[in-house]
Amino acid sequence: MTRDQVLAVLSRHVGAERGIHVEALVREVTGDLLPDPVAERRLRAIISELREEGIAVCGHPSTGYYIAETAEELEASCQFLRSRAMHSLVLEARLRKIPLPDLLGQLKLRT
């Protein structure tokens, strides 16, 4: 699976109403009919690369992945990504409040 293959398929999915979920996107790109978690992770990495290049790849669990057709779709996708990032930061903050001895105790394996 290459960046160009993913982009070629996504170019047929412009707008939220034409979104494609990860499993279907993997099938379209690879031709494989069976679910493949490794290919799904690779696909998500390629999606991140495309976004880093400035390609407006949007996505949401309810719509799947698509190329933004409007500024509103792009904004909604950015808000979704921000909310996920904020959730991760909240989790990090809570974890950092755990005293190290307690954290180390949690990580001990019984022998």
C-alpha cells in the first residue's frame, strides 16, 4: 500500500457524504477481502502523512475518511482531531498526578 494508491482512492471520496470507512478503504486499495489490522495501521499512517503534506484528508468514525469538499467539513474534522488531542492531554495530566511509587507498584509483576 502506497501513499499514491491511498490518495487515488480518496480522490473518489470527496465530501463527507462520500466518506469511506477504514476497512473498506483498505479493501479498495489492496484488493484484499479479509480484514487486516496491519494494513489498517499502515493506512492510518499514510493518512497522517497526507495530512502533514497539507492534503485535506478528513475523517470521523461516523463518516469514514474523505477529502474535504467545503471549509465547514475541514473545520469539523479539525475540531474532531483537537478534541481527541485534548482527551489525550487530559489522560496524560491524570497519569502524571499518580505518585511514582504507586505507578511502579502498578507495574510490578507477581512472581
